[in-house]
Amino acid sequence: MNERLPSLNALRALDAAGRHLSLTRAAVELSVTPAAVSHQIRLLERDLGVVLFEREGRGVRPTPAALAGMAELRRGFDHVAEAVRRMRDTRTEPLLRVTSETTFAGNWLVPRLARFRERCPHLDVLIDASDRLVDFDREDFDIGIRWGGGDYPGLAAEKLFDDEEAFAVCHHSLLQGAHPIAEPRDLAHHTLIHLDWPTGKGYWPTWDEWFDAADIKSVDTTRGLRFTVHSHALQAAVEAQGVVLTTPLLVDADLRSGLLVKPFDLHLPTGTQTYIVNHRERSDETAIQAFREWLLEEARTTLAGIEER
């Protein structure tokens, strides 16, 4: 009997493709290309001498050979993840691992972290700022901050911020000059900064929708700068390169300082909320509780400041 184990990457590809019934969705989870997933599965089939998947429409279907081992394989990965977490938890200083969307982390979370360190000086914090959606079952994170509707299977979710509304902001210098911004039609003379999120990431109001709400038809919304990362779009606005749609949480400090200004009182709903998430069975852990309570207090302070303005 051959006891040699196949490639761990190939086994992970089998596990992901078997759960998602899709090479594309498996690739997103593993942060590789669909071709790489397909290649790993072919290597595993060659190693085991069996066929593991059959094509079914745009997806894949596990064969009886794959199904024979998938459940045990998933349990094995869960055990490995738990073993790694326990080994890391033997650090002398506790480490809280936090995952957050990139722009929210940079513009709201990080500037406030010093206050958490004052409250819990014994607790180190690792911030993983990324636009990808991490898998808490397979990745070693304690708590996360997500935008969405609050439906996160297997996770405890508590709302941090309610529905946000997007509005236009620009550098204060654009209110003067050859074409000062005073009303929506003035944007015909300025660069529009667009946020082009990848398909499936979520909804974000467009400039077409904003000008429709303003009842303006004379502005060409096809032109301008385009970014896939919100923080890059905001940085372009800070550099006076154009006008961007954003939310109060992401530009709170810049609005308070006067670096950015909100020239119009026209808001559009984003349809998303901000949630704190963690594994349900870990909700009572001291470090997670402390960070969650601090986040909620900071959120209340932020909202009070926004309402005052």
C-alpha cells in the first residue's frame, strides 16, 4: 500500500472545487487562477489513478471517487487549522488577528488603533487589510470587519454601522479657479473619479445614478479616472485630480480638516452596512470581546461627530 501523501495544494484544490462545484469559485477562495486549480486536480487524478470531477454545465460534479474522501479531507483541514491556531496561541504576548477591507482599515480603523492599545496594552494586533473575503474556517483570523447585508453563515455578526450614503467630495482648491464647483453641472469641467469594483464584490452608486438624481443630463459620465480600490480613488481626490463618490466614514478626517469638501448635499444609498464578524463559538473569548466592544464605542463616537456636522 502506497502511504505517500499527494501534494497539499492538490488536495486543497479538490476540497475547494468539491465544495463550490466550480473551478472559478475555488480559484477565488485559493487566490489562484482557475487554470491553476484545474492543473492541481489533474495532477491529483494522475497521482491517485482515478477521475475526480466531471464537467456539468459551467461547473463540475465530484465523481464517486472524489466523494469517498471529501468529507474526511475537510475534517482534516479543519484539524490542521485548529492545530496551527493552538500553536500560535502559545505566544508569550497574545495576538489578535483582524481582517478588514482595505480602505476602511486605512481611513477609519488604523487612525483609531492607538486608543485600543491604551485600553489593552497587553494585546498585540495584526491588521490584514485586503479586499478579499477570508474564510474563517481555513484562515487564522480572530475577528473581521465586512461590508454587506449581515448574512454570514457560521459567523456571529454584529452591525457596526448602518446603511451608508454616498456623496461627492473633492479637494478644497476645486471650489475656486477657472471653473469653480458651485452646482452639479459645473462637474462638466472636472475629472470624474470612478470606482470600478470587480463583478460580484458589491453595489456602489455610479456617476450616472448621481447625475440622474441631480436631474443633470449635460455631463459626460464615460470619461475620467477609474480605480478598482477605493483608497486609490480617494487619494486621487486628495491630490485634487477630480471628484469622487464616497461615504462619511471613509473621509471623516479629511472633511474635518478641510482638505476635502462636500460641495453638494446630494446623497445616494449604498445598500450596504458594516459588520463585525467572528466564529460563533469564539464570541466569548476575552480578546475578541474587548476588540468588539471597543469598535462599537468608536462607532458611536464617530456617528455623534458626523451628526454634529
